[in-house]
Amino acid sequence: MTYVRKIAGNVRGTVSNHIINKVRGINRVLYDISGKPLATIEWA
């Protein structure tokens, strides 16, 4: 079962900036808002 959690915009920004600044080689953080369960996400 998939659960939806709302995350405030300022929290998303803070977390994504922290990841980008602290993890070498990471230059983008994505927040998936699709209705598909995580196990069915396909990247092209």
C-alpha cells in the first residue's frame, strides 16, 4: 500500500539543498508526485 505525505515547500527545499551540498556527485533531487506506487516507476 502506498501512503501520501505532504511536505512543506520550505522543508523540501532545505532537504534537497542539504543533499546537493553534502553528497559528492549529486546535482539534482527529485520529489515524485505521481500517483504510481514506487515499485512501478520506470525511468526512460
